[in-house]
Amino acid sequence: MALSRAQTNSGESLISSTFASRYVRTALPRFRIPEQSIPKDAAYQIINDELMLDGNPRLNLASFVTTWMEPECDKLIQNSVNKNYVDMDEYPVTTEFQNRCVNMIAHLFNAPIGEDETAVGVGTVGSSEAIMLAGLAFKRKWQNKMKAEGKPHDKPNIVTGANVQVCWEKFARYFEVELKEVKLREGYYVMDPAKAVELVDENTICVAAILGSTLNGEFEDVKMLNDLLVAKNAETGYAWDTPIHVDAASGGFIAPFIYPELEWDFRLPLVKSINVSGHKYGLVYAGVGWIIWRNKEDLPDELIFHINYLGADQPTFTLNFSKGSSQIIAQYYQLIRLGFEGYKDIMQNCRDNAAVLREGVENMGYFHLVSKDSGVPLVAFSLKDSSKYTVFEVVESLRRFGWIVPAYTMPADAEHIAVMRVVIREDFSRGLAERLITDLKKVMLEMDAHAKKHGHHEHVKKTAHQIEKEVTTYWRTFVARKKHSLVC
């Protein structure tokens, strides 16, 4: 077969086949923009080929983030990828979709709003931004209260469990709020409500409870926390009115559908705001979160900006400005496409598949389950015997089958516990669960055989510092290998 050729201005012959061109055999600049252009098909092929070395998102069991959506929604996303959400006057329908989502989610969380009232909330790029906004609202309300009472207002604090996601630490550091953490203990990996309330004082802007811990998927007891705080506020003659924020990043789209009797949301009087990740169990690709306030009084007016240079007066309360519209549209698609029934069916499937995996892991005899039967559908487990090999070696061996499973140590004061975690998402079927069990069994038998052949050191209980150093070294080595094989 003859290859077609084209002549450039310089007289160079360009062969139409990308893989026969010089662009695939010449090293491209990695840290500086190249001097010359290259053909679009060559640019595409070069980038696409390197991306093949990434892991398969569907087999990334470390992530809570959605990795599959229906083709019809993919089309909507692609058709709106060039819309800047902040241009509300130019894209009024997209703005309306966001407002509809806010109201649907507010009603899902039992916000005390009438049928004709508008909910108070906003779409964000994820729960991290949502938490920053909620924290700022709590801080400003507390400052206003302390100023009105003529009291110092320069040392706010927030109470959380040590199991909180890193965005809470970011909020505390970026916005100068002391973070008071309730330490964990072996066998209890969520915030203890009683210990949390003990840490509350006059300068506490809120207590943050997690509906779905990242570590083991467990729901914290928001109802107990509310009742204990009500009692403590009463002890002060209501001079204190310490509120609650619920970080429902993972559990907010789970609990209403399969745990409807669980009281964690605006049914509790001290819950003033809730965040949820649309891109987790809201079933949308990465890039959308939501923050909902109980009512207008819980969001200070001075935090809301009004702009008019885009064509009309637009109120805005976000940390960023420009962002895409696709994920907002995708969230609206999922809400009307699935409805309550569809979300309930999907969450039940996730829970059932988690049960299959949990049973398979437990029956192997190698592992101790750390996750609970209820909560976010995931399976977290630790080795019963870490003297021959560690969970970090187990997950590395699983990678050759394509599975991406995280291993990590627990926060203070349970750092000596190292676990593996498998997150069950919508697209993780029972067939995949059974396949993972089979592959994990193979890995464990191989690890046993290798340990028996080469011998192993007797188990010595490591200190928290030793485990932390071991984990850090492992991941630095892992990242270094990635950097060596991939363009960074």
C-alpha cells in the first residue's frame, strides 16, 4: 500500500501516517513550550499514548468519585463544555438548573422551607470548596456575635474528629481557625460525640460531624451530638449556641435513600449547614459539590458579593469565579433521570455488592474488617498478622491485575492500624466484586508461599513514627517510579 505524502514550505515530506512521522521518534520538550508546532493528529496520538499508562478509572477502587455516566449525559456534558457557569445572564437556563438542584437537595435533606420558598445554597467545584464556604459563614456569624457582646473575637476554634478529610485542616490553616480534634482509638474510628462536646467552649464556631468517614465509611452519630450540644448550650443559659455542620460529602446521597429513618440532617435543630459531593454518590463526574444552609439567617449577608459587569446584578458566594457548566447540567440530569426510586435502587445495589465483597474478604481468614455493615458502601480491612508482609505489599501485588486499592494508616491515636479500603461505586458490579475476591486470594497465597520460602522476621510491634516513616517511604518510591516512566 502506498503512503500518501505532502510537501511543506520547507520542502520536507510529511508522511500521512502519524507513526511514520518524525514526531513520534523525536523527544518532545517536557518543561518548556516547544518552538515549533506539530500536526494535530500527532499531538493527539502522543498524548493519548502516554495516557494509556494511567490506571483504569473503573478499577480505581481508591476513589469515591464517579467514573461512569450514561451516554446521553455524556452528550450533554460535551455540548456544554464551552459554557462558563459564572455568565449567569448569558446562560440563564444553566443558572436555573443550578437553582433547581439546590432546592431538590435542600428538600432531600429536610430543610425547613415551604413549597413556594427558595432554598439557600450554591453549587461548588466539590465538597472542599463547600466546606470552606460553610466554615466562613460560621466564623463570620460567631465574630458578629462576639463583637455585639463586646468580647474578643480573634481566637475562633472548630471541633472535629481526627478522621476528617484534609479540607478541614486546610480551612483551619487558611482562615486562621484553631482545629480541635477528637482523637481516635483502636476499634472506634469516628468522632466520639461526648468527647467532642467536652472540647466546645465559647470560641467554638461549630462542631463538624461526618456522614461517611473516608477511613471506614461509618456515619457519625449526629443525633447524639445534637442532643449533647443542646444540653450544653442550655447549661450556659443559651449564652452559647454552638451549631453543627454536617460533612455529608459521601453519605449525603446515600442516607436519604436507604437509611431514611436516620436523623442526621435539618431535622435536627442545631444542624445549620450541610455539604455533599455531587461527584461522589450524586453520580456525576468530578467537579461538582453542593452547600445548603438551613435558612437565610445562617449565611451572613456581608459574605455575598454582587456583580453587574456581566450584564445583570448577580449575587455570588464562591471561592473561585469562572468554572464549567457541564457538571451542574449533569447533576440536574441525574436528579430528574433517576428520581428517588433510581437513586434508591443504585444505593441498594452498592450496599449489596459491598456485602458480597465483605463476606469474601472475611472468609479468606487473613483479614479483620474495619468497616461497618451500614454507612458508605465500602470495605475496609486490616491484616490479622502483619509479621510476614504488610497491606502495602498486598495492594502493590494487586496492581498487576489492574486493581488500584489504597492502603493507609489511621490518624491519631490509632496510627498503628494499617488498612486497605475498597470503595463500591455504581459501576462496580457483583461480577467485579467476585473477580476481586479471586485475585486477592491469589495474591495472599503467593505472599504466603514467598514468605515461607524466604522466611520472615518475627513480628515486632512498630511505633507510630516507624509506621508513618514506612508508609511515607513506600509512597515516595511509588511516585518516583511513576515519574520515571511518565511525563510529569
